[in-house]
Amino acid sequence: MGYVTEIIEHKEQGTLVLAVIGRMDALSSPAFDRYLSECVSRGEKWLRIDLSGVDYISSAGLRSILVIAKQMKDEAGEVAFCGLNSAVEDMFRDTGIISILRIATEGKPVMKAPPLSDRQYAECFNVFKQISTEWTAIRNWLNDKFILSLRDRTSLDILSVGSGTGDFDLMLMRLLSRKVPVMSYVALDPNEDHNRLFQKGFEKSEMETVSLRIIPSVFREDVLEGTFDVIHLTHCLYYVEDRKQAIRLALTRLNPGGSLLVFHQTPIGINEIQRTFMRQVKGDENENFSSRDIMNIFNELGIQFTFDIIISDLDVTDCIERNQQGRLLLNFFMESDLDKIDEFMRDKIVATMKEISQQRQGRHYMFHPGGIFWVKKD
């Protein structure tokens, strides 16, 4: 990186809003200076510079900030800065320039996009599966580490929390069936569309040694009976209101010697986009939850665990090319119907995604490693 990849502009009630995406350093600042000078030359008097997409600012970037602030004052205009993340705000405070700049406080979100319906989520998730290498990486981890630990088991009782369309569970069933003769499988998911797809996929698989029961519910103590040898929570804790209680409940339903597996996103990849835009898009950040937060919960509860990171990428070319598939992917990443927000915000999200992606053979790939927590109950 090392340069500002894009500056996006639009007008809001006479104010020119500029969203800066990338870094502001010695390499990028000259381009920023030229862009702002052109804006002033064409008569713009009121500017708001959105720095929510800036992940780093150096002394050269600070100089550019001060130059435009002074220039606008000399032109009897005004410039305000908004969207400061913690790193940029700390830099402003440490250098003292925050006291001489106008910082616009963001009260309400730019646009509160509606959540996806069950059917919309299922459609978006299906597109996401096609662009991720994570499932292959998880399958390899299960084969190389987890399944080898199941010695001489003749049966397993398994609970899947947030089973979704069942793709992960069907893969796990196939892998386990090579080693374990009989399996009883319980799956929890409140999304009826997902459950129908899971049931259909299971019937098509013809795995006669596995019994499957799908319960259309969130993870609650009163909807479960018995205990389990394996419980896994696969990319579902984003949507759980009390995550700590969910982990406690899972451990209480685990048999001695059983395993709790939690598969979740790390702070790298999609979570970077969510940290920047989730509050502005949805009005809250409840689903902005990464493996770092899960690690904190385990530590608070005094639970011993092992943690692995698996390497995976997302092909986000469709997002950057802004086609129909890309629209569905953006909806999935932000857990919202982004058709209901303004184009400026969508442009900012896409530009930030492009900034953190790498281009290979004409395609854009976003590094999106996954985290795996493994708890073995004594």
C-alpha cells in the first residue's frame, strides 16, 4: 500500500464530503494536497473530510491536514474532519492538532440499513461460500488434527449450533463416518430456509449411519435434551446476544472427554470492514465480533483452550466490479440490505475493501484467516 487509493466525493446540503481511503503518508499526501487544492480552486467553501477509511497517518499526512485547514480559513470557508478511528484520533491528540481543528461528531448513523430476511441471508450466504477458501482449510484442519484425536470411538453424539445450510455439518459427517460407525446429530438454527436446505442435502447424502434432528431455534437450554461428545459453534456467535452464557451452556452440555469447537472470524478481513462501517450502516456494532473477543471470554471464564489460525482468502472481485454477485456479498459482509443505503456509503465500503485486498491475475483477494478454538473437557 503506501498511497491513497481513492478519494470519494459527494455533496450534502452544500457541503462537499470527501471520503479518504488508504494511508496518508509521504507518498500519498501530495496527491491528497492536489485534490484538495482543486476543490478550493473551483470554489468549494464548505468541506467535510471523512477519515474513517484511513488506517494510518504520518507527519506528512498531518501536514496536509493542517495546510487544508489553514487554506480554508484564508478563503473564509470551513473544513471539518469526521470518522476518526482510534489510531488517527490518538495521533491528532498526541500532536495537539485536535485542539485547532473542527472535529465533527457523528451522532446518528449515515443510514440505518434494514437487516436481511432469512431468505435474503440464505441467498447471500450461498454466494459467500463460492468465493471463500475457508471450508477447504477447515476440512484439512479437521482431518489433520481433530479427527485423529478420536481414538476407538464407536459412536458420537454431536450438537451443531448455528448449522446454517448444513454444508459444514455434511462435510463433518462424511469425515467422521470414516472413523466412527454411528452418529447422532442435533442441529440448531432459527433460519427455516437454511434448515430446509440442510434437510434436503442430508437426505441426498444417504448417510445411513447418521441420525439427524434439526431444531428451528436459537441456542437455549430449554430446547435441548441430554449431553454431547462434540459441540461446535461455527460462525454463529456474531448473532448470539449473550456470548459468554452460550459458551457456558455449551460446556455444561459437553460429556467428560468431549470437545467444544468454535470456528470464527479473526480481526483480519471482513472484520476490518465491519469495524469501519458497521455502526454507520446498521446503527450498532453488535455483530462486529472477532476471535479476539472469544479469546477474552475464555480467559475471563478460566477455560483452557488451544487456538489455531487457518489461512484462507476471499475472492472479492465481484464486490469491486459492483455486479449482482458483488451486491449480495456486500450485504452478507455487513449483515444488511445495502440497497437501502446511499451510494456514497457503498462506494466507501468497496474502496476500503479494494485497499486491503491484493490483486492476482486480474482478481482481487482479501486475506480472511479463520480462528479455531478447541476446548477438551476433563
